[in-house]
Amino acid sequence: MKTVMRSLVMLALLFVLSGCDLLTREVEVRMKNRSDDPVHLWVGGEESIGPDNKVSSGGSRSVYLNFDSTSFTGDGDISSTWITVYAGRNGEVLTSDIFEVPIPGVLNVSFNGSSLSGSAEGR
């Protein structure tokens, strides 16, 4: 019975460890609305304009992007990525900008009512 239990525990560990990827890296995109009106702020390729990304005046939201070895070409060694952030209202895009972000890293973006500005830093 102990052998069966040990085997089950080992099998469970094998399944858990096989799902681990040592090359998983995360980028956090922090978006702040510095305009006087609510605005939708979203990350291109991950989201589209919608109620879940509406940010009130002075409010903020974050999106977490995970990059694993399947996200990369070649040997999987990548130090940065390009992220597009959009701002919009009433179903229309007001502006967008593209930012280079280190992986892993943090992108801080703010919308001032007419344009986006941002800065990125590594973790």
C-alpha cells in the first residue's frame, strides 16, 4: 500500500513539474487615466475596447502578460518585447502608442486626454 501511495505521489509531482516552464516571464502593464473623463485603456493583441477596461478619471488598471518559451523564436532567449496600448471612448480609438518593454518588466502608461506616454523598467 505504501508503494502505491508513493507511486501516486511521484506521478502527481511529475504532472505538476512537467507544466513548469523555466523560461516563463511576465510583463505588467499599468495604465492610468489622467484625463477629466472616463476612457477605455487596453493592450493590443490581448484585449479590445470593452466595459472591462473602462477607467474612470484618475483611475488605473493593470494587465499581466506572460511570455513563455513558446512565445519566442530561436533559442527562446529574448530580453524585450513591443506592446501597443490603446485609449478610446464610445467604441472609437482616440490614440495608441507602442512601447518597448524588458522581459520581465513593468510598463507604466498614462493617458492625458489626448495622448499616451509611458516608461518601462526591468524587474
